[in-house]
Amino acid sequence: MPHIELVPDRKLLKTNFDGYILSLEPVPVLTTDFTSTNRPHRVKPTEQQYSYYHARLFGMQNHLVRDPWANGQCYYIDVTGMVQRVSYDTSLGRMRPLVAMFKLPLPTSDESEDDAIAIHRYNCSLVFPSEQLCLLSDGCGTVRVLETGDRTTGREWKLQSTFKPSEINLTEGVLPGGGVLLDGRFLVRDGKRTLHLVMLQIDHQPVGKSKSLLHWFTLEQSASPVWTVSVSRTLQSDGYPRYCALDYHATALLVACDEPFRFTHDSEHPVIVPEPQTLPTEGEEKPVWEQFPFRWTQTLEEVNITFDKHPDVQYRVLTEPSSPTNEPCLKVFANGVLVIDGTQLCSKVDHERTTWAMDRKTLEITLQKQITGVGWPFIVSGGPDETLPEATDDRTELSDLPPATNLSAPLESCDFEGEQETYYTLERLSCINHTVTHTVSLGSGPPLFTVNLRPGLPATFALRHDVDACLWQLQPVAFGTEDCRFQHEGTLHAFGYVQASKRQQKYLACPPSMGYAVISESHRGIYLYRSSLGASGAGLRNRNGMQVAIGQHQFVSLKDSGEVLGISCEDEILMLLTEKGILALQIATG
């Protein structure tokens, strides 16, 4: 299983970026107030939906969906079930009136008396798999395929097909009720038109940890305009997905999570459940790390390996060339048995800086990571787990730490989401053999946010690199090729640092041009970050004469707009969906 290392393009990094200065220039805000009939539709969790995963799914869902095929257009669903189009006229510099596109029948209280459905009811969601199709879920168990035509014309959408995932004979493991659409993809191959969609459900366990279910459906259009479900797949995890996208050919699913997702059902290729591994009996050979045990710990820069010495074991550490590159490679032997092979490590290390020390009690080896700032989920595949430090009650001390005075300061407690360090991994899961074909170690932080840089491409995810945020795009490969490559598309300078200091953040976003970045709070206001100060910042220099790069930071108060329910970023306009209205912030591009 190949392990992918995300190495940023140095041409897209700014080593001389000196941070942001606060700008007091006002940001023009256009407001469109809601009436009693066109305010956003919103479902709040029930008494049975009280897990952390439910809270995150209901609280962090973006209800303002941007159309990647039409700049300046986004959509939300109002309390009557009407899909409303929100658009901005760049030539006139003002908002256009709301346009109703499709009436979604919302279930009434009498229709949702079924307790099983009520427990698994979610908010409405929609995705755009192509420039003329839309997938719409009512959150109660029904998904609709809509033909939109050219969405820039504003003509009414037409219903093509309706299906209920829980009632399809092909499905297995789909809970009663609805789900939230995460991604969709439209493909035409050999004259066959197919639609792929991925839906998320939370399986709440009264006793034990809740589980996340990803349902992947394939729809075929045998006779226009009817779509029928041809393949159904289900994946399950003990974690919550932070990034989920279909690859270009819809032959694999890419998921970033702190716990692995695995296939539990596939109507096309039956899932073979591996037999549980049994403990080796007498006479069976144990793994080498059980015969000669060691423990390992890590920081963001290095990995430390410790062997406890025994009188009957002779240890030997060598740095030998490894074919075919003939580069130095660490090898650790115990009684002539190879225990650690440097070619099998989770990620590359700087062998020239590898050190080891041996005394009467221990053998200690220190490896320097080539890519710093990223945690290893394992040291070698199938090897021993990392030895974690004992928990200490130092929360008071960490919370009282003063802010760093410069961007090169060490990471602080706010850089991590929780008190326990968690490692996230991005995996590519093939629908053909249900295996993990590629893995990417994301370290202790999940993707910050996702954005569609270009229409028809899988979503790009932003990942923290040192103090920056780098955006990574999945690259296309030939059909039938089990390959996975990511390209560094752009950098939001120092955004990872400022994001870590904001405790009240709700939505993070940027436009396709990556000209600015946004941190939105739920009520109080939003923060705008631009990496360039414009013409007024040209020629700024440090005291020693070196030229520096400085960005601009602005804060916009939301006053009495209510809770922010959605966000959509364009190059010149930032649109916010709130409880009381739509706010359009005009972003200066000069």
C-alpha cells in the first residue's frame, strides 16, 4: 500500500511573510432581509441525536451551497421547501432578487410520526454533479434527481427521478430516515450515463461510540429521464469524516478521518470480511517486534525508538545503502534478526542526522523526519503502537500561555483540537477490491476546509503546513489505473496560525482564486485575511533593509443578523446566509 507524502511546492510558499496588519477600512455590506416564508429551513437534533457526531453534523453543515459552474450563484432551501437562488450582479455591484427554482415537498408533523424516521432525520442538502443536474435530499429519506438546464438562465428545475435509499432491495445497512449528501459525480462512458452520490448517516449507539455510515449509490439512466439505482455500497467507521470525495472516474472514495472507513456492503462486488487474526500458538513464529520488543515516541520533528537491553540479546545498528537508489538506510538487528528496516518506515527520514546511543540498559535511536509538522500514525505497518505520555492535568497552564510574538514560534495548545492528540489519515478506498490503495498521513490536525477550485473536479482540501495552509488537489489519472496523486495548488500564508487562535470559528473558506481567506464565527462576526496589502504595502522593509511581505486583516461585525447558517465565497463577493437575512460583503480586489 503506497504511502503518499504531501511535499509543498516551495515556489508557492513565502518565507518572508511577516504576518497581517489590521485594516480599519470599512467593508461594504449589502443586506437582503428574509420574510416569514423565505427564511432558511433548518432541522435541529432530537433528544436521541445527542452524540458529538450529531452535534457536528447539524451545527457545521453549510446551508448555502455554491454552484461551481456559475460564478456568483448559490442556493439554499427555505421553510416552505423552496430552493432559492441567491446571485450577485458584478456589473451593477448589487444583489439580484431571490429566484425560486424548485418546490421540495417537506414532510409535515403527521407524516413524520414514525420514531425510527424521526431519530434519523437530517437537514436538507443538495449537490451539483454537473452543469445541468442537481441532487436534492429532503433529510427524511428521499433523494431527487433534478434537471436544471443552464442554471444561469434562472428557469425552473424539473424533476427526473425520486428514490428512497432505505427501500431499495440492493441496499444493506441503510438506516431508516434520511442522510446528508456529501458529493456527487456525473459520468458518461461508452454511451452509458451514470450518477454517483455519497450520503452520510450517523448510527447512534446507546451504549458505546457512535458510528459514521457512508452510503455510495450509483444511478444509471437507461431511458431518459428516469434514473434507477444499479449499485449500492456502504462504508463504516468509528470516526467522523472530515473530507469525503469521489475520484475522477468514481472508482474510489477518498476519506479523511481519525478512524479508518471500511466497506461493509457492496451489491456489485460482495465484501469479503477477513477472518479475525488469532494469537500465535506454540511453535508459530511471532513477529520480530514481539520477539525483540521496542517502544517509540514522536514529536513533530523527530521519532525516538528505545530497546530495553537483555543479557542474551546482541543489538547492532547499521546505515547501509538501499537499492536501487543506493541512499543510506537504517537497519537495526537483534541477534542477527532484522527488527527495523528503514525502507519500511511510515515516512522518509533524514538518515544523515540519524543518531543512536547504547548503554548498559537501553539502545536509543533518534530519527529526524524529512517532513516536519506531521505525525506518524504508525512506525512500520503492523508494528507496535506509539507509546503515549501519561496524561497530566496541565490545562490551566496551557490556557494561560501568552500568544506567540512571531510566526516562527513553537506550536501552542490551540494548534490542536483536543487535549488528546489525534492522528488523521486520508485513504483512497477502491470500490473494485475494497482495499486501501493509498494513504496520506495528515498529522494531528484534520483538513481545515474544502473548496471547489474548478468545475467538475473533486473538492480541494486545505491542510496546515507549519503556519500556512496549503491547498491540495487530486490529479486526474487514466481510467482503470489504481493511482492517486495530489498537487499543491496554492497557499494561504499564515492562515494555519491565525486559524489555530480562533476558538469561536464555525466556517472556514476561500474563493477559487484563493485571493483571500475567511473565518466565520456563529454570531459575532467574520475575519477576512488577504495575503497582499495592495499598493499601499509595496516596498515595505525591515530595519535591516530586507523587503517583507505583509497581509491585511479585517473584522466585520454581524450585529443583529442571527446565527450564520452558510457561507459562499467568490472572488469579489462573500455571501453569508444568516437566520434573518443574506449578507453580501463586497471584497476589494485592488
